[in-house]
Amino acid sequence: MFRLGLIRSKPCTRCGLEVNDLEPECPHCKGFSDLQAVYLKQAYKDDLIQRNKSLAKLFCKLAVLAVIITLVVFFV
Ligand SMILES: [Zn+2]
């Protein structure tokens, strides 16, 4: 049964990804060297930045569409 607050996580000190407190070691960078963990962290950051950029573009398009619809409704 799921109870709120029982599952906690914290960012891994090596790779920065979220790790369940119950895990003895990070499953993302377990077995990696420090350098590989740094590359994993950088790849994760780059992926996040890329996804946020595409999400920002989508919201800009939706905002422009909302303004156009508002103007059309206002003037028609
Ligand atoms: Zn890690």
C-alpha cells in the first residue's frame, strides 16, 4: 500500500540524479568511474535543457495562438 511521505529520494553526489533513500548506492552511476559519472551528469543536464527549450517553444506558440483567438473573437 502506498503511503505519502514514505518514499524519499535525494540527488546523488556523483551523477546528480535522484536516488531512493532505501538504495544503498546510486543505481544510475553504480559501477561507473568518476569521469563516466560526470559525463552522465552532463548528458542528463543537456537532455533537460533541450527538453525545456522545446517546451518553451510550445508554450510560446500556444500563447500566440491564444492572443490570435482572443483578437478574432474581440473583432468579429
Ligand atoms: Zn549517481
